Amino acid sequence: MINFNGFLVSNDTNLLTQNRAFLYGDAVFETVKIVNSKILFLEDHYFRLMSSMRIVRMEIPMNFTMEYFEEQIVTLAKANTMEISCRARITVFRNDGGYYLPQNNTVSFLVNVEMLESTAYSINDNEYIVDLYTDFYVAKQLLSSIKTTNKIVNITASIYASENDLDNCLLLNDSKNVIEALQGNIFLLKGNKLITPPVSEGCLNGVMRKQILSLARTIENIEVAEEVISPFDLQKADELFITNVIKGIQPISKYRKKEFTRNLAVIMTQKLNDSLME
């Protein structure tokens, strides 16, 4: 028997009593965008998931090929008639057993999908205000660069943003440098130089981050760099934007008293959509 919400019930009525993702955050995940039955940036998502599983020492099933990964996700999207445009999340977790030390390293996975309104990426013209989140910091380590189900810093920062009428917060690492937003990587434009923090600072090794770095290098007169961003640098920026695979590019309109343009974000969004048509 277990106590669930004040009632004594059989262990069998709650599947989470031994689930390691629930008990210990022993899981990694990928969130992908599907357009017309195609997973965008499929290879990047697959190889990042494989890398994440290796980093946390999960056993990768022999049948878990890129084709299998794609099939499981797209088949579910079609079964839910969401294949035109949706987001899908695949969560891979170590199987039941053990405490901190797992009884084995075999895994199971869960896929869920959610409808999206449009297929193309677009710029949100609404005001978008951010500030720093300073209650807790992200460790400058390899584990911070992968997507695990241990996201308590992002959760508490999201609550802080909501309580303070912010659209997002920027997270700091333990050196108090800016590394990312709550659900995406951060880019800063100053003059003709576009900067994003290196993964070694503790930011997510974002799939859209990779696309933006590549596309930005094709723009004449734009210098691209992976460099440390301090909070002071935000005040000197001409433009700030956030990137992830679901929304694409989200321009930041205001940080404290500083307001920003969105010219490069518009150009980059067009380039991103054009690249997906090729």
C-alpha cells in the first residue's frame, strides 16, 4: 500500500512509485518540431539525445537508430492527426530499480505530441521583457549542456518571471555570467558582432543555436563569436534574442531600462524559413 493524496491505495494504482525519472530526475529528453510529417533538424536532435544518454551512462538499445527515433515520433503525430505541425517530446528514462545507484542501465521511453498553430517560423511583434534571475545559478559543467528532467532552476525562475510580469528570465552560471533564457539560448548583437555564450559556460547545447550560428555566418558584415556574456554586456547590446526549435527566434524588446531593435532577428527568421524550403 502507499499513501496517495491522503488515501491508502495499492502500489499498482500509481506507476510512479518506482519510476526513476520521477524519483531522481534520472531521464533525458528531446523536444522536436514536426512539419508535414518531417522532424526538423532530425540528425542534430538524434545525436544530441545519444550523446546525453552516454553522458549519464544509460544503455542505448541496439534498435534505437535514427530511423527508429524518427518512426516512433512521426507515427504518433500521424495517429493524433498532428503531422502538419506539432511539437513532440521523447523522454528516455532508466528503468525501475535501485536508489541513487540503478539496478541496471536499461531504458524505456515515452513520446507525447502537442499541436502547433503554424508551420513556418515567425517573429512575435509583442513587447517581450526580460530580467536576470539571481536566486539560483546554473553549474558551469557538461551536465548543464544536456536536457535532463532536473529543471528546478528553470521552474523556480519561471515562477519568478510570472510574479514579476516578465516574459522571460536570463539565467546565470556560477561565475555570474549570462548563459541562456528559461527555454532557449541567448544571442547578443553589438554593432556587427553576434555573440552567444560557449557551451563550456553551462548553456544548453541547443539545436536551434547551431542553426543560427551557421546561418549568421552567411550574412555579409556580421561577425559571429562564442564568447562570455556578462550582465553588463546586456546594457551595451543593440539587439537580444532567444532561440529554440519550437519558436525559432524570439526578439527581446526590453531589459530593465534598455530597449532593443529586432532587425537581425527578422533577417535571421527569413533565412531560417528559406533554409527549410531547400
